[in-house]
Amino acid sequence: MKYGFFDDANQEYVIHTPQTPYPWINYLGNERFFGLISNTGGGYAFYRDARLRRLTRYRYNNIPVDNGGRYFYIYDDGDYWTPGWMPVKRELEQYECRHGLGYTSIMGERRGIRATQLAFVPLSFDGEVHQVKLQNTSLQTKKIKLFSFVEFCLWNAYDDMTNFQRNLNTGEVEIQDSVIYHKTEYRERRNHYAFFSANRPLAGYDTDCEAFLGLYNGLDQPQTITAGQASNSIASGWSPIGSHCIEITLEPGEETSCNFVLGYVENPEEEKWESPGIINKKRAHAMIAQFADETDVERALSELRSYWNDLLSKYTLQSHDDKLNRMVNIWNPYQCMVTFNLSRSASYFESGIGRGMGFRDSNQDLLGFVHQIPERARERIIDIASTQFENGGAYHQYQPLTKKGNHEVGGGFNDDPLWLIVGTSAYIKETGDFGILDEQVPFDGNVDRAASLFEHLKRSFYHVVDNLGPHGLPLIGRADWNDCLNLNCFSATPDESYQTTQNLEGRIAESVFIAGLFVYTGPDFIELCKRRGLNEEAATAQAHVDRMRTATLEHGFDGEWFLRAYDHYGNKIGSKDCEEGQIFIEPQGFCVMAGIGVKEGLAHKALDSTRDRLETPYGIVLQHPPYSRYYMNLGEISSYPPGYKENAGIFCHNNPWIMMAEAVIGRGDRAFELYSKIAPAYLEDISDIHRTEPYVYAQMIAGKDAVREGEAKNSWLTGTAAWNFIAITQSILGIQPEWDGLRIDPCIPKSWGEFTVTRVFRGDTYVIHITNPQHVSKGVATVTVDGTVLTNNILPVAGDGTIHQVKVLLG
Ligand code: GLC
Ligand code: GLC
């Protein structure tokens, strides 16, 4: 069942009922200020860091779900309602939500008033603009009142929901003209405040939550709204809110609009105050002035649209398949940008307080994004590398605001360092900027201990080499990519974290996945050595990679598929000898992507086993059979009920590794079949089962052993976005950035006859038309660039900034 449709021309998903199977959300903002907004107007906003600079509150686990946001109530002669349906839930005669690229517009109509709430974060602006358009669709004059509502968070989102003995006393606001200023803690150490403005004179306002709602009322029934009258409350402690009340008269057919700005201001210490106790509002005034009129909103929105058009124009596909086109051209790169910006910090599933930027996550996220804004990928690589330890290990996470490693989580995830090689190599292949390797980058945030980025990569490489186990395979440490396979944890205490507790400090548990990752990205490190003239270094590294390949073939293959690991006792994990958890997806993907076992025929076997044992109608489950009980030697993976999350859920993040592995062995039909099984646009018709948004990937879909098979959870912030983008654009459509050019090597379904990719690469534009008259999956017969036949399938960098016509013949 569908709840909306794709409007590809406008790059929007249009939702036609507020009662979607779960809140379907969008992200606003792309630089420093971010907001989340659902199709009913729920959500929250923050500046840079969802934990430390939260502007508005949001309650997870709330009843009902998705209750709290930036709401606009319309009071119409005793009746009142909200255009997004929530929180009042008054029946609407019309409803439509359009989620676009960086903006959302929600329209509701009732009793002759059509209200449209448009929300976005303008470019280079530290705030959200909400424009409410009101139109009288009736034949009578309408006198209505518009009430806005936001609930302020007392900045630190974690403290805000735990420290009530303090927080119920600290709330402070100021009101001047039509602007409500939230200034809690500004009197002491904070140099920032928030404001909520309206571009109209007010009939009243409220800033105290209790005065606005009434102590025992919910957001569906605020006492000021039922009374149709603001109470002009001034918050002192308790819960500060911002609510404007605006009187509006509309003749039949007349339309008007109001602009609201929810902004964030930082003042230098010496400019904090205007007069004792009164905050300096200069910067807020300047921001508000930018959105004085309706046309200001139009202009900013059209700037935002062209910004996105430009970003998305870097890779575009024309094919016979609309679903594929919209994934590749719009929604997948859009999600990649969001995951790049926010890592795993703030979504409707990630509370924005527990996790900063992940070392492994962010390195993977930038794979899907580097072609759009390489400068930002560069900056991110340096930030990530700056949290690395001198021994090559890494903090698992860091806070975006401080850029410091997170001590609570610490390090010891032994795959982490390698992702820095993966991310940096992708950046250099995209840009040709080898100079990044000479950047001086601190260790552990300490500028006195800095070394070149190249040295950081070397330490990453040797962190694996220096930490091998009994079979010559990498020690797993706390965990590898699979955070829930905790082979040194042995936790029997309910409140211990599986990720940070290590009760047995063994040097026995090894990961075949890390071995695969090492062999996959090792050649990148070797190539970088060679390009720096370090031939001996390169030869030594090559020997390590060769040894790892041999060790993986000798000790990491189980007859029909790759093993997953050896546990603390040296026992096999992911083996036919295991009672449960006999085969895991991760090593099948990465070992084959690394080319291990391809010429020996083992890669085929491994992928066939994956198909036979792990594949379902909804995708490939992470492992099978699921663990039916808790295994202390395996950790969190066995803590989940069968079919969910890492315990045999369909973890969408690693499905693309199998697509890419299938492409390595040339099986294009399989690669694309797997792609379309989990790509959200293909799941639109089963939205009632899938439940999360049909325009973005979710982290997990419940597997075949789950009670609710096919149901997705945790949409938006997942490495799934980047890897699926790589799988489709590079492995399947076959346009692969390389050190010296663009390699063309598609692996497609045999039935495909042709497609065209327009790819911007290092300033040139390549219009690549690929034809497949022989109906093969793989194999490039000829490539011509501007009429000249190439001797291989790598488009050289033209470097002239013009458009180049490329013809590729498969066969
Ligand atoms: C989550 C984490 C990621 C991890 C994955 C598998 O998505 O963000 O780092 O690799 O789970 O456990
Ligand atoms: C839980 C999740 C896993 C995630 C981890 C991060 O273990 O199952 O997906 O990576 O938390 O902390």
C-alpha cells in the first residue's frame, strides 16, 4: 500500500495522508544548523551538535509518537486545528506534505482556510525559516488567529532530560516587539541564545509552557488556544516556550503569509550584553531582517533549490527504470549528504545525545558524498584523523562541536583504522588531491603530536599488521564492523555496555572480516606509497597483504563460505560446525570485494551459499541460523531476538557488499536483483509492511525469523546510504573514480540495452552513453571519447573543464 507518490520533476516525495505507517521525516539544513521535521510537523532543531546545542525539545518514546515540533495552530471562531494534523488531530478536508531537498511543506485545509507551513534552513543561515501561508477558500470574510509554538530545550539535550532539580529553575526569556528570545544560562557561561520571531505585530504571546497549555493539558488542547487568547506569560524557570499570537482577517479568496524565524546567535564575550541583564540582539535583528517579506522566502528557497540541483548534477542517470533513476539522481545522494552531515547522531531513532561522529561510520559516509562536495570531505578526513591514537588505533567516536575523541566509548574497535585508508583513498581518487597526504594532522587532538596524513594511514595499516592473532588474522578487539559481535566482552551484568566492556583481555579472537577489509584497501595504501617514491615501503606492505590473503584462504574459508571469526577460545564463528550462526554476510562481501578466492572459485561458492542460506524476499539477513539464546562469548549479537538487528536481521548496510561482490565475479543480474530488493523506491508499494519512508534507506529490515518480517527500523542515518550509492553507481553502473581517471566497467542485468550517466569528474563533464547490444552483464568492448577510441577502459582526466561525449560498447 502507498501513502504518497514520487514527484520526480520537483524532486519531492508527496504524502497524501498524515497517518503514514510511521512518522515520515525530512532533514533541514546542510551546514551548521539542522532540523528534523515529520510529515505532521513534529521534530526538533539544533546548531551543529545535537547534544550540546539543542534549540528545541523532543521527547523520544513519547505517547503518542511524534508529539512535539514547530506547530502552527489556527483558531477560527471557536474551532482550532493544525495544518499537519498533529497535535490537534482535527479532521482535515485536504492534506498534503511535500518533502523536498532541504525543505518540507505541509498543507492542510479546514472550514474554508487553507494553511501551508513551509520549513527550511536557508543557505549559510543559522536558523529555520517557517513560512505560514493562509488562504480564505470560503465565501465569507474570515477573522482568525494564528498561534505559533516551539518548546525550547535548555541547550544540553542530555542534561535537559535528566537534571530537573537544576533545570526547573534556570529558564529565562526576553520579549521585544514580535521576537521571543530564549536566554537560559546566557547569564553565566553560554555565549549563545535562541530567538523565535514573527514578521507581524502580535496580539499576544506566551513563553511559559504551563501558562500556554494548562498544567494537565497536552499539545492537542492548549488552554490559550481553546480560549483563543494568548496569556502574555513570561517564563521564569520551568519550561520556556515560544508562542506568538497573530490576528488575521481574510476576505474571500484572499491569501497572506507570515514568516517565522527560529534562529541561533553567538556573541563574543565583550558583546554579550546591551545593558545589564539585557542580551545584545544585534545579530538576531540582522537575521530577522533577512526574512522580512514573502519574497525573501521565495528567494532563499530558490537559492536552496539551485544549490541542490548543482550538487545532484555531479552524477545523473538516464535509464529505462524510473525507480532506479529517482534513487540514483535524487534520494540516495540526498540521504548520503544527511548521513555525511550527521553521522549517527540525530534522527527519530538516534537521540542525538549518545553518539557523536563515528570513526568508521564517517569514513564510510564520505564515500557516498565525496563527489558532491570534495572540500567538505577533505575537512572531514582531517577531523577524523585528528582523533587517531599514535599507535594507529582510534577513538570510536568524536563530538562534532569539540572535535575531540569521546572518552566514554574509547577505542579498541580494530576495523576502525582501516576505514581511514578507505575514506582518504576515495577522496584522492575523486579529486586527484594527493597533497592531502602531506597535511600535518594531530594525534588524539594534540597539535604538539602531529604527523602527515600519510603517516596516519601508515599507522592505520600497521595497527592491523601489529595486532594479528594465532592464525595470522587480525585481532578483533572490542568489535569490528559488527558492533554486536563482542568476542572479548563476556558480559553477565545487565547494565554493562557490550561496546565498552572488555572483561577478558585475550589476544586470540580474530576477525575474517577485518582480513577482507585489509586485503581490500591494502592496495590503496601500497599505491600511495609508490606515488610517494617509497618503493621499499610499498613492497613490504605488499608482502603483508599477500600474507593476509594466504591466511584468509587457509584459515578463513570453511568449505563453502568464508568464516566470520575465531572467538576467545579459538573456536570458529560462522562455520558449518556451529550450532547457530553458521554463515555471516560480512566476510562473504568483503573477502570477495577484495578478490580473495576469486581465481580459486571460492568466491562463487561463498556467494552461492549467501544466496541459498541468507537471502529472503526482503534482502539478505546478516547471519543464519539466528542465535536462539544468549551466548556470553559472542555478546550483543545474541542478545537480540531472532530476526532483528545483528541477530539475523536484514542489515541493509552490508547488502551492497554482496552486490559489489557479485559484480566482482560478473553476475550483473544478481547484483541488480539484490539492489532492487532493498532500495526504498522499489518498496513503495509495500509501505504498510516496510513502514519507514519509501525515499530513504533504513538501517534494518526484520529478517525471516522475526515476528514482523519485512518491517524496517531506524531510517535515515545509516551507512546503507553510502554503500548502496557506491554499489549502484560504481559496481553496477560501473563508473569508478580511479587515481588517474574514470574507469568504466559496468556489471548490469543482461536484459538492459542502454543507459547514460553524466558524471562530473575533476571539473570535466563526461556524458557516458553505454550500449549493450549483445546483452552481456560485464565486459567493455570499446570506449570512445569525443570520437577517439581508447586503448583501455579508463577515461583520462581531460582537465579542460568542458563536456566530453563518451560512447561505451559492452560485449
Ligand atoms: C551501526 C553502527 C555501525 C556498525 C553497525 C553494525 O550501524 O553505526 O558503526 O558498523 O551498526 O553493528
Ligand atoms: C547497538 C546496535 C548496533 C550499533 C551499536 C552502536 O549495539 O545494535 O547496530 O552499532 O549499538 O552503539
